[in-house]
Amino acid sequence: MLYWLIIVPIVIAVINVGFIHSDSRKLIVGSQLGITVYATYLFYLVRTQGTIMDNLGGYPRAFSITLYADRISIVLVWLTTLLFLGLLIYACPGDYFNSQFGFLYLTLQSLIIALFLSTDLFNIYVLLEVSTVVVAILIMFNKDRQAVYDGMIFQFVSVISSGFWLFGVVMLYRTFGHLDLHAIQEVITEVEDPRSLILPFGFILTTISLKIALFPLSSWLPKAYGTPSAPPVIPAILSGVYETTGLYLFIRLTAMFSEVIELNAFFLVVGFVTSIVGFVLAVAQKDLRLLLAYSTISQVGLMTVGFSFGTEASYWGSMYHMFAHSLFKTVLFLSVGVLSNHYKTRDIYRIRGVMKALPVTGFAIIFGLLGITGAPLFNGSISKYMISYGSDSPYIQLLLNLINLGTLLYSMKFAAMLFGENTQPDSVREKDSTHDIPQWTTFVFGVLTLLTGLFGNTFLQFLYGFDFTIYPGEYLEKSLIYLLLVLAAFALYRGWVRERDLFTKFGYVELSFNAMITALVMFFIGIVGYMYWLA
């Protein structure tokens, strides 16, 4: 029954591009509603009856194409269908929405769902390759020169990194005779020499680390997310959904090898460095999309830290932060689409008076920023509270507070657009450019960031079956620390960050294609060397 989630979007995509030559929006929206309802039904089955497995062809699990839905994967599938439905509603009024866009959109959804459900490492490789091509085409969709360059950089870097995955898969097949990750996990401790697994693990982890944009493998992400001419839903899909596939693979693959190779300390350091570098570069940006792109890098680093603490609370805190991040980052990227269409610019210094000109979008932005900064009562506060619960080290807590301070800094820079005199061009000020559907779609996602915070513990139990007690005293303490960080961030913003030239030189730090590949190779050498040192 799981394969329908993959087949139906592909079938609708082919019908849309091959047989319908008029407007097909109704067909696509209708199919998305059906897929969302079906995913909700499957989520209910997994929640009430346990894991669902489809072994296609009736062959044993390790030798068939197996689709696997447990509490982790089915939540991400369900979230994917909800986000794709909402983003589709947002995109429908856009001029860029044609049959080709609909085909690529539905194809990408099918590939992402397949990545969450697949257990065969070679099949995952194929899905990564095909999804990379689709994403690259979407980045280049409007055929702008810069978009073509950014899309090709993303494509080439991703293809080369996928070659590392393929090397690792071949070595694992030689050892185990099959590639089902759950079947390998069951017998991995029987390997006579665990050192023989270091190279395949290093190859696979290098690919995953680039896909989730860990430092120093993150230079591709701003190019992909910040392409000027890409439709506004594309960076929202990439940050809200596509990036989550990499984090999901990170969870699965580190769990598979954890019995013989444990890398929590390594990724704890890499996660902190990634998060700090991400927020510093986010603060330096004046382009709204680039600010949010570097923000995504910072948030990925924070989630990696949570997964690396090795405690149950921090693990599920990062899982919930993945869910929360998909919501509040979708809000912010969609808001940028509304703002750039209204103000005819993405320059953060040329947009002011949003609350007067676009109050619905303004409130959505407020919700999104309160979510990403972990404000009390919003979803980010629950997930960050759980992540910080994973360690009582004062140094770790200091670093976590530093990350949140950086998040507040770039959020204040973003929020500065909400106030002041309306800077909308006079030539379009007389026109009705409120864009009701995109605005209200964005606002609905904003409200969800609040609801998933107000009822955070309920959602956590509902989604993952994990009960976590939030102690009022500790939560109040975290809220007071948040308020102190707000005051500190406001002082830093007023005193330094608001001066455009302070971080300008950092904003243009990016690697060339050759440097990206060199960083990829050096990362591989570093992680393999670290594992041999541990062994």
C-alpha cells in the first residue's frame, strides 16, 4: 500500500505534461488532496498498529525492493504531503505555474517520499541522483544566466558526492551480500574486523554531510537557495522538505553503523562549527534568500548537535526541530516570495513598512521569526529546550546560547523590514498587489508554528509516541535566558550589525567549484582518519 504514495504523483505528473494541454491546476490540487488524505490514513495505521513494510514481488526483505514506514519515516512522509499541498496552493496564482512546472513539482514529491520509505542503499543512490537532476532543473527553471550557473554547480557537486555513496555501497555489498539497511544493521556486529567498515562508512557519510550542508561542505546551498530567478516555492521546498531527506539518511545510516563505529563526538564538533559559521554568514547578508539559506545551514548544525549528544531527550528534540524547522522556514521563504513580488527587490535594506503594506504577511513573518528563535510558546522553544536537555555541561550550554544569540541577530535584521515608511515603488503603489492566496497560505503556516509550540508536548507524543515532561521551573528559566539574549542581540544589532559594512566582507565568502570538490575530498580524508584513530 505504501507504493501508491510514490506512483500516484508520477502518474499525475505524466498525465499533466503529456495529455492535458490546458490549465491542469485543478487536477494537480485534487491529486495532492488525495495523497495527503491517504498519507494521513497510513500515518494513523502506523501510529495504531506499528511499522508497515511492503516487500515488492514477495521476495525476502533483504533481496526485494522494500518500502518501510515506521514512526519516523511516516511522519516525514505525512509532513511532505502537507507541505507540498500548501506550497502548491501558494504557487497556483504564479505565472511560472505551467505543465512543465507541475510535472517537475510532482516528480520531486514522489522522489522525496520514496527516499523516506526506501531501505535499499542502491535504490537510495538512484533516488538521490534523479532528485538532484529535478532540483537542478527547478533551480534553472526560468533559464536566467545566474540560475543556470547555480543549477549546474549544484548538479555537478551533488553528482560527484553521490559517487562517494556508490563506492561505499559497493564495498558494503561485497561484505554483506545485500544492501537493505535494516538487514545490515541486524548483522553488522558479526563482522570480524569492524575496521573493514570504516571506508564504506566514510564514503557514505561524506555524501550525507554534503547533502545536509555541514561545514565545510555547505557552499553549494546558498547558490541553490539564493538563485534570483527561481520560483519562490523552490527554496521553500529545498529548506522545508528536501534538506530533511539528508537529515533522515544521517539518522538511519549513523544508527546502522552505531554498534561498531560511534561518531557522536566528531559530529558534535562539526555541528557546532556549522551552526556558528551559518549564523555569522546569515547576519552578513542583505539578500533575503541568502540570509535564510545561511540560516538553514545554522539550523542544520544545531540539529546535528542534538543528534550527537547521545541522549533520548536531545535525539527527539532534534527530531521535533526537523518538524518545526520545516514549518517556520517555509513561512519565511514564502514571505520572501510575497515581499519580492510586492517591493520588486530582495534587498533587506530597501524593504520597510511591511506591517502597513502587507499586514497578513507581516504577522506570518513574526510567527516564523518567533519560531526560529525559540520564543516561549512557539515550536522552536520546545525543540531547543529538549536539545539543551541533552547536556548539563556549562560549555555546551554556552555554545547553545551563542547559537541562539546569532539566530536572534539575523532575525532582528529580518524583522527590521516590518516597520518604518513603506518603500514600495510609486509605480506600483496604486495597484492592488496584496496577493491574497500566497499571503494567507503563508499566514496559515505561521499559525502552525504557534500551535505546534502551544501544544508541543501533545504533538511530540502524537507524532513520535515520545512523552517528555517539561518542567515549568526549567522552562521559565529558559524563557528568562531567551529574554536576556533578546536584549543582548538588540544591543548588538543597534550597535554593530545595523552598520552594513561590519560583516560585508564575510557575506561574499564562498568556495569555487574546485574548492568545493577539494573540501569534499579533505572531509572524507578527515573523517576516515578520525575513525582509524578511534579504532
